[in-house]
Amino acid sequence: MDDISGYTYNKALNGKHHSREEMLYHPRFLEIERQIASHLIDIHHRAPRLARLAASHRKWLLTQMLFAMHVGRDRRDPRSGLTAGRFMQAATGQKVASKNTAASFLSELVAYKFLRDVADETPDRRLRLLETTPVSWDAMHSWFMGHMKCLDYLDGGNRAVAVTADIRLFELAQPRAADILLLEPVWRTPRDSIGNFLWSEVGGLVLHDLIRRLPDDARSRDRIIVEDVTFSEIASKFGISLTNVKRMFRKAEADQLLGWEKAAGRGVLWLSRTFIEDYFHWQSAKFLELDRAVHWAANRLQLTQSLCA
């Protein structure tokens, strides 16, 4: 059995397996949502250009897909890993993006040095093999670890400690969770109440910014007040136009899912319980699959070790 810093996997991953309902209605779920929202915004501040490239839901799906291909690379097989052709085929096959959109996304990542070509490792010159650069690898690892710490806070588990001690847990769990979430209807297709944000450029970050401001009793109210929110502040913070910010809010306002106590776009914003619960319902799918994936990875490493003994 593998040993991680003096203890075995079954002791290291002592967090329980949660159902989606247990997670969603856990007394601490609001706290971990605020925690992960702040963590994701911190990643944005550390690498704003990279964060912007994954801040719409479509680009998040593409990012997780390509990273899973990267970490799944088998150096004994020169055709494995992240290639431009495989990525574009997967993006169109999963109906995440068109071939042109996927190709453009790869070009952006290469241009900004978040991906780079792997030279002279494939005998087939038609294959363009790519790999992540340290800054993008670190950002994805930080994203994953932020979620592990939140899950540990729910149940006193040691997922983050275990992943820190053995990077293979991350390298196995991230592709596992990404593959499942690409097919998970709750995650793949957010409810309309939050979808207008999530399908917009940087809309995910705007939503996280609202959620991290929620008060402790937010889930017990029908209308939740969030102060000091303005369109101009959001636009400045995330580097987007006022027009784009207003467009994100417009449908939710029309559906009476949120609104302003005074002048529109200035000061005191209210969010409906439906709005935040739809966000939590969507997020619960991600937390659930990440939790399942890290336990699956630990069990797989344990099994592999015993088979080799």
C-alpha cells in the first residue's frame, strides 16, 4: 500500500463520500462557496490574462478538456497527450465548441505562453503536440487544491494534504472529474437564472464576486442584500466594458432574480434565493465529481501498488 508522509491512503483520504444532496444542504456549504469564490478571484488577480481565458463556461470546459489531455500523456506513446487535432476533435465531438473556436482558443493560449509546442517527440509531423507551461499548470493545480481544501472543511478530511504529498492524485483526479463533468447535465447546462452570466466572457468571475459577498444567513432569506456593488466597479475589476456588465445582469433583472434598491447599477443590490440556490445547485455538481475523482484516484493508486507487490 502506498505511503504518504507516514500514513496510508485509506487514512489520508478520511473525508466521507457525500451525495449531492448532502453536499448542497450541508450547513457549511455557503461557507465553502464563499471560500472557493474568493480563491478563484485570487487566481484571477495572480494571472488575470489566464483567468480571463477560462472565465466563460464554454472556455472553462475547453480548458479542463485540454488539461486532462495534457496530464494523460504517456511518453511511451508519441501520439498520446494534447495534440491540436485531438483537442479540436474532442471539442466538436462533445459539442463544446466549433472547430474554428477550438483552434482559436489554442492559438490564444500559445500566443500568451500558457501552452507551448513539444518539439521532436513525435515521428508524425502532422501531429502538433502541445503541453502546458508552468504558469498554467500552477493555476490548474491551485484551482484543484482550492476545491480540496473546501471539501476538507466540510468533513474534516485530509484530501489537500494527500494531494500535496503525492501529485499523482491530482494528475489522475483532474482528468477523471473533467471527463465526467463534460457529460453531467447539471454542470454542462447551467440553469437559465445564472446561465446568462456563465456563458458570457468573464461572467463566471462576476458571479463568484457576488457570491463571496453573501452574508452568513443568505440561505434563510428570500431576498439577500449585497452592498457596495456597482456596474463600474465590476467593469474595472475584471477589465470588461460597462455594456457587457449590464448585458449580464439584464435578463436576471427582467426575471426578478436580482435588482437594485436604488438606482440601477449602483450601490445596494439584492439577490433572490432562487438565484443563489441555482448557483449552489450548479456548483454542487462540480464539488461532487471532484470529491469522487480524488477518492477514485487514491483507490486506483492503492490497487496498483498491491498488484505490483
